[in-house]
Amino acid sequence: MLVRICSAAVLSFLLFSGAAQAQVQIQTPQTSFRSLFKVPDPRGEFVRLCAPHMVGRWAHPESVCGCLHDYAAATVEDADLREALLRGISETGVPTIEMAWVPASKQSEIGPTFTKIAKPTLQCMFEPAPNQ
């Protein structure tokens, strides 16, 4: 009998607390779909991870990281190679791709990928942005 009473008490507590939370969320219609689920901005997350590696090397680390994301990595059409490149930049601050990050069938494309991103990478790092 004591188990039934405790179970009923716990169940009613959970139901009432869930209803209270739902009521709070209903009363705030200005919250957006994105804020309810806290979906991170991939570019912003990349810049946040990349910038600390650029501090001390570049005057504007966020703009260098943003440029690498928007221009250098954007030249890579293959999603697996682009994801590996972005991971390498965000973890080290320099364009790098580990073999383990790429499917075996695409590992032969790592060299040509670096050739493809060489010019935009150098432009991001050494040429001033047009709006600065």
C-alpha cells in the first residue's frame, strides 16, 4: 500500500511539473523554433573553436577563421573532405586533414584538396579583407 501511495505521489508530481513547464513555454510566444532546441550555428561554432588557435598569429583571428570557413573550405565540394578540413582547422588553426577522418575511398583526394584550397587559404591569412 505504501508503494502505491509513493508511486501516485511521484507520478502526480511529474505530471504537475511537466504541465507547469509547458505553461511557461506557452506564455512566451516570442521564442523561436531555433532557440527552443538550441541548434548551434555551424559557422559560429567553427569560428569559436578556430579563433583561439589564431590568437597571437593574426590581428583579427575571428575574421581569419570566418574567411577560412566561407572561402577556403567552401571550394571543397565533397562533404566528407570539407568536414575533415573544417575539423582540422578548428582543432589546430591550420588546414589539416587526418586520414582517419576521411573514408578510405576518398583518402587519395586529400592532396588535391590541399592544392585546391591553397590560394583561398593564403588570401584569408595574408590579404586584408575588403571591408577592413
